[in-house]
Amino acid sequence: MAFGPGESRTGWAMVKDNPEGVLTHWQNDQGRTASLETERLLLVAYAHYELNHKPELEALLTQLGEHQFTPQQQARMMLLDGLHAASMRSEFDYALQQFDAANLTLSGLDDNDSLRLQVQILTRAGSLLRYLERLPEAIERLGQARQRAVALGDKATLAEIERHLGRALRVAEQPRLAAEHYRSALSLAEFVDNPRFPGWLELELARLYRGINEYGRALEHAHNAAATFEPLNEPLYLANALSELGTAYRELGEPAQSLHHYMLALDLQLHEESVLAIARTRHQIALTYLDAGEPDKSLEYLQLALQAVTEREHDKLIFATRLALSETYLSLGRWNDALLLAEQLLVQSRQQEDKPNERTLLMVMAEANRALSRTEQAWGQLRQAADIALPAPANGGLSAANQLAEQQLRNQLQRQGEALNESKQLLNNLQNQRLLIVLLLVALSLSLLLLWHRHRHKGSQLSRLHDEVLTLADTGAGNRKALFQHLSASESGYLVLLKLGDLPTSELRTGQAHFTQQRQRLIALLKEEGWVDRLFEPNLGLVAMTIQQEIPLEREMLRLFDRLQRAFRGQKAFSGPISAGIIPLPFQPGALLRLPPEQALELTQLALWSANDLAHRTDCDQFVQLRPVALSAPLLNPEQLYASAVKGIQHGVIRCLVSNGQEELRWPVEPSAPEDSAERQDISAQIAPE
């Protein structure tokens, strides 16, 4: 039972989730051929990489250097070499070179396995570039991976890439665009075989919105993250979500709720013995107590946090905790302790050119010196703090600073006196104003109620008029304008243009009343199809359908043809076979190109023309579906859409799926002279009286 193609497919499917199983099954096996032996060694090497077995991996890389590779095996080898260099040797530039070489090796292959491997390589490269803070390159690589994942149709991989794009854009300070990619990943989370994935996304969205001071949204996403992690028994992730809730509540001015969630997070972290996470949470609890006016409790938590981060030698957390400690000393009235600690931290912040913290420390020192009656030093430090954020004022002596302080105090006392007099006057007039305020509130409520009633009535009228503008009154289906609006908002699915025999042109032959009756009957029959999303009549008698759910489209179309044949057989309006043109939504023939609704309808009309021509030549019902198949295709020319689309079909970048694959399709291009003459004779024969 040597290692064969079946074992190869099974191994690559389980190498990520079960590397131990890979080693158990195939580490001591032998490939049936030289190529399969290379494949087995690559598979075992990837399993050792996933398990972080450095010596075994390096030995296999040396052994593989003597083997011959197929292009796909060569790409896997380069990817593995780059992963080993980045994660185990920190040789990041060499790793990126290997990733680029692997991507180049796969550039000429178009099978699904090569495309899937290419997506993996681009994602790894983008993630490494984001770690190296080379953000434009990272976003470019991840964008390329996203294009290929869309072409591959792998929604789980696409969700992972959307998450990586969200991270890169968030670091690049593009939070709105990052949020769009996070939400896109959330919409695809059901396809990812990891129950923690939605919680990770919600947690990152909470941090994103906290970073841009949108604490209401941060609160919402943090709640969602906590609700995801709690049933999964993920205490550390749940603690992170609870900490985000605590921060959001503190910024929203709700210290009780903030402390409640911080304490829940702290209990989980203490149980899991996560030292740095415990220190961070205690730091946040201390800041919350400090904001709530309880500096004694803040001091207790800061001392515990400082002890932990000092043992772990985490410089950033040590500085942040000591800074909060100086502010706590200030609130406790321990002026000398606050001043001494702030002076030590000020030297460090100036060495690191940390301007925001330098300004905060100067304010702490100024407040401590003011409390110790060291007015001149306090004003000097306040001026230094102001100089950090504002242009430096003109140089003046200490006497000028004292005069400025005295004048500011006088102005403040004068404003306080004026405010006190104004408050007394308002208090004296309050009794007389109460009745007037009540009457005004009643009148205002009645006015608002009347305005609301009028607004609701006008809104109903506008909604009814809008519905009449977008709907054909005789059939109830949407018109062309409604179709364009629907296509603009549609994310995925299919657009189908259906022609029932000669129904669109039968009004003159059957009469207006019978023509309208047949249209109504056709729309009613199509509404009974559960897989049809919306119905439109871009032209009278010609039906456009949009489909959003995933169905076996070819089978359902053939079944629909049979049903329409049975329903309309023998009717005057039903003369000739049924034909349909189909395109997927959105129609993307090139890199991030998406056709506007007008061009999407026109491209569907092109497919319908070919289907109608084929149906009349074969005298049986036909449909033609146009589908882009290339990763990079020439753009469709909106001025000559038919000609450019036909050119794309002829060059193989647009694929045609036909209900009868044996038939030869024709397109509405300029015919030659003999063919033109023959076609005119055929048309003359068709319109000649019987």
C-alpha cells in the first residue's frame, strides 16, 4: 500500500487541521513513483512545519533539494521554504522572494488546485507584509488573493482573505474601508469551519470602532463577540470581549457597567493565569476607578498591575502603569510622590520623543507644584505643555507669567460672579415661567403630532407613487427602471431574459386585450416558481427574472420550458419556441470590473438573441448562458457591447453554456453578402402570407 494519488489528496486536505495524523499515516511510507515520493516528502514537511518541528523540517528541506519537481510541487517547495525562513529564522526579505517566485511558477496554470495554492501564497505574502508594516504592498497582495478566491468560488478562503484585508486597512488608518471587509467576512463566516471565526471578526470590529471613538458601535460588536465566545468555552477570547465592553462603557460615561465587565474579564484571566492580560485589565480597572473619583481603589489595582509587568519586563506596560500611578497620587493628594514619579517618567518620554505622554506628565507636575504652592514652577511646566501642542508663545520673564496668571484668575472670578447673578435671576423668574413652559410644551406636542401625521400621509402617497412609477399596472411586474435599480443593489445571482415564442410581438396579431391577458398569465406562472427572486418586463411581453439563491439553474430552466409549453400550447400568442438568455450577477470579466445595470441587460439581450436564433433553427426551446472564465480579460466597450462581447467569446474569456451543446451559436455581427442575401430570403419567406 504505497503512497498514491488518493493519499496525496487526503493528506493535503488534513495537513492544516490534523498534522499528527499525516505523520502517523505517511511519514514512514514510500511513494509509488518518483513524483509521488516528492509529493509525500512535501506533505510530511508541511506537517512538521505545522507542529513547529524545526530539526525535522530542515532535514526534509535538505532532502527535497535533490528531487525533481512539477510546477505545482516547485511552488509548494518555495512556499514552505519561505514559511520556514520567516517563522524560524526571521529572514523576511528572503521569505518574500520565495513567495513571489512560487506565485510566478503557478502563473501559467489554470486548474483549481494551482489556483487554490496561488491564493494561499498571496495570502501568506500579504500577511507577512502587513507584519512588516509595508501596508500598500500587503493590500495589493491580499487584493490579488481576493480576486483569485472569487474566481475559485471558495467562500471559506474568501472570508479569511477579507479578514486579512480588514486588518491591513485598519493598520493603514482606513477604518471605514476596513470595516467593509470585516463585514464582508462576517457575511461569509458560515462557510468557515471554525466556530471562533465570527467572534474574532466581531472583536476586531469593536477595536476598530473604539479607535475612531464610535463607542456605540464598539459596544454592539463587543456584545456580539462575547455572545459568540461564551458557549464555545473560550475564556481568554471572552475576557478580551468583556474588556472591550468595559472600555466602551467607560468612554460612554457608565463606570458601574464598565467595572462590572472588567471584573468578569479579570475573573476569567485569573482562572487561566494569563499574567499580562491580568495586568492590562487591572490597569483599565484602575483608570475607571480614577475617573469615578475613587483613587484609593485605583492605587490598589495599579500596584498589582505594576508588579506583574515589572516581572515580565514589558516596557510599554510599565511606562503606562507608572503614568497612571502618578495621576492617582495626584488625586490622593500625595503631591511629592506624584511629582517625583512624573519627573522620572518625563526623562524617559523625552528620550523616546513621546510628545502626548510628555504633555500629560508636564500637566501632572504643574498640578502637583501648584498644590505645593510652587506657582512659578507650575506655570513654567504649563507653558511647556502648551508649547507641545501649540506654537511657542513670545518669550517673557517670570513676572510676565505671574501677571498672566493673576489676570486669568481675575477673569475667572468675574465670570463666576456673572454666572451666579444670572442663575439667581433665572431662579427668580422660574415660577412665572413654569405655566408658560407647560403650555408651550402642549402646543409643541400638538404641532409635532400634526406634522408627523402629515409627513406620514405624504410618505404613503410618495411610496404609492414610487411603486406606480416602477411597476406595470396590468401585470404587476417591475419595469425597466425598476430592473436597473434592483441590479444596482444586487450582490450575486443570475439575470435571466425569457422570450415566450412570439409573445413580445403578438399584440398586433391577437389584439391588445388578449396580449395583456397572456402577459398576466405568464407573470403569474413565473411567480409560482420558488427559485425566482424578482420579475420585470423591460419590454412588453419580454420577462426578466433575477435569481439569488443557489440552484441547479440548467435543470430548472429546462423544467420551466416544459411547464410553459404545457400551459400555452395552442394559444394564439404562443407561436415559436421558447428562448432565454442568462448571465451571472455581478458579471465580472476582468479585475474588479462590474458591469452597470444597463450593460448587464444589454449583455443578457445578446445571449437571448443567440438563444432565439438557435431555437428557430432547431425548432426547440433553447437557452444560452454567458459566463466570464478568465482572471484578466479585455474590458467590454459600452459603445459596442455586442461586438466586444462576441470578441471576448471568440477569445475564450467569456464562456457560453447552451441547453443543447451540439448546436453552433451565431451572433448579431455584420454578415457577408451571400449570407445576408440568404438571410433576407429566409425573412421574406417567414413574413409571406400563408
